[in-house]
Amino acid sequence: MYREGKVRIPSGCAIAAVINQEKKLMSSNPIVSSLALMRERSNGLGGGFAGYGIYPEYSDYYALHIFYESQNIRHQVEPDLQKAFNIVHSEEIKTRKIKQIKTSPVVWRYFVKPHLQEPDDNEEDFMVSFIMTLNSNNCGAYVFSSGKNMGSFKGVGFPEDIAEFYCLEDYTGYIWTGHGRFPTNTPGWWGGAHPFCLLDWSVVHNGELSSYGTNRAYLEMFGYKCSLQTDTEVIAYTFDHLIRKHGISLEDAVSATCPPFWAQIKSMDSERADHFRSIRLIYASLLLNGPFSIVLATGRGIMGLNDRIKLRPMSAATQGEVLAMASEESALRLLCPDPEVIWQPEGGEPVLGLVKGEKSLWA
């Protein structure tokens, strides 16, 4: 006989996200409560949050959040940071001891600007190259957040434990995303918790990518290094590659990662069919195959997306200038207590919420 809580939940993990499109700052409490309500969807091996608008006093600087396996490793790595960056401020991220988390890495943050070699060097490319190098050299230091005026807070524990550990109640932001992890094919460790971040991109993900090997092989041809032992890592790098590096639109990036089926393309008029056929052929290796629901965020907004046949749940709601998404409607109602509309997006149908005045998730 089936007993709730006694079997693996095939549709875990839990994801949630909320944006105030007028950029009004919100407490972290609702996103924490929404993830806590979905506790049974995770198993304590990973939880985390990303907040945007949380560092207004350093909004022009990249906020590097770094895990160190020890203080000794921090002392070894910091000279490399000083060579690469102008560090305007650094500090240990405030945490508190709680009984649910027995061990943790040293967690530090740095507000930085890169030391570029040439005037026309690209800051974002410099940042990505530095992060990929540090995270893949197995020195015991991992950059897990690197955007401007945003930060990720994650670790091994249930989401509400991670929020308490990081004193998340001290932060306010106009975008919050959150995740409760139920790892199936990859280990539960601090660097493998969600959100996964690169520059301003952050991703929370429920599901698994059977295309991970193909996605990874393609991305590594372009300098990305997948070193955090989970399939979700490729999603953040994929959107960075498609939108920031290749400059294609968000709509085309969605068509590359979650395209119409060939039968659907065949039924389109010739111009649209040629367009979608070209995207599928050019970016065939970046198709995200398998069951998933994701929320992708930048400082400009959020996007929710299901796989093409919706094998993972996601609901969305609006309330005034607020758009929220979550794995379950009950959790959604903690983010939008008096919703004007609630709906379940179709498979492959992006749900987009942009900050007022913005036209895309990236410049």
C-alpha cells in the first residue's frame, strides 16, 4: 500500500520565485515560507535562495560569493583574487549556528571589479573565465554567485534551514527564487545545491536532464567548465552562451532549449518553419531533454519554463505588480496571498516577468 512520505517523490524538487515588477523590495520571508510548505518535495540534501537588489550600496560591483573548504585555503586563494580584481570590500557572510547544519564551509563575499589587461577587454568574459578556472582546479574554493546587486545563499539542508543559517531575514530584494533539493543522480554537497549562478544569471530546477552529456560537451567547446557535479549547471551556462555570447533573443533561446516538435514545425507556414528548423539544427546540442521545470532569473526579470510535455509541475499567479511561480499552488498562495489569476503554464510555454521598462532578461 502507498504511504505518503515513505517512497521517493518522482516529481521533487521544489522551486519557487517571485518578482515585484516595480522593483519594490520584498522580505525574504514569503519565499522561505513557500519552500518550507513544500518540505516533503526535498530531503535535506540541498536548499538555497537567490535575491536581486540585495546589495544597493555595491550595485556597480560584482558580488563574488565563495565557498572555502578551510580558512587556510582562503588565505591561499585571496592573493589570486587581489591580482585579478580591485576588491572594494570583503567579509565573511553572516551565518548563525543551528543544530540542523553540523558542518559547513567558510563562506566569504567580495565586491570587485576586474583588472582588465586591455581597454577593450570584456568584463563579463573576464569574470566567466576566472570563475571557470577557479571552480575546476580542485583547490577547495568554489565561486557560487557572481552577479551585480544579487547573491545566492545555498547549502546542504532543507530550504528553511539554509535561510536560518544565512540570516536571510536580514535581506530584502525585488526578485527572490528558491529551491528545495531531492538529488537523484548527483551528490548532495554545498556547491551542488541550487540556485546555480553565473554573472547575473541564476537557475533553480526541478527534474533531470538526460541530455546533460551532450549539453556539457557542446558548452565545453566554448570555454565553459562543468565542475559542480550536477546536470543543472549546464542550464545557466546555456542561456549565458545563447543570449549573452551569441546575442540571440530570449524567444529563440527558448526555441533552442525547448523547441517545438518536428511534427509541429512541419505544420507551420514556410517562413516560421524555416526559422524553427534553423534553430533546431544550429543548436541541436543545447536541447534540454528530459523532465524539467525551471526558473531563470537576472536583475531584469524572471522566466519560468516547463519541458515540452510538462512532466514536472509549475503554477503561476499575478497580484498587481507581483508575478510568482511555484511547484505547487499552495506554495504559490504564500507569494500571492490574493491572486488575480492563477494558471498552469503549458509544456514549453515560457512565463516571463520583467522589471518595468525592461524588454529582455539581458541587455
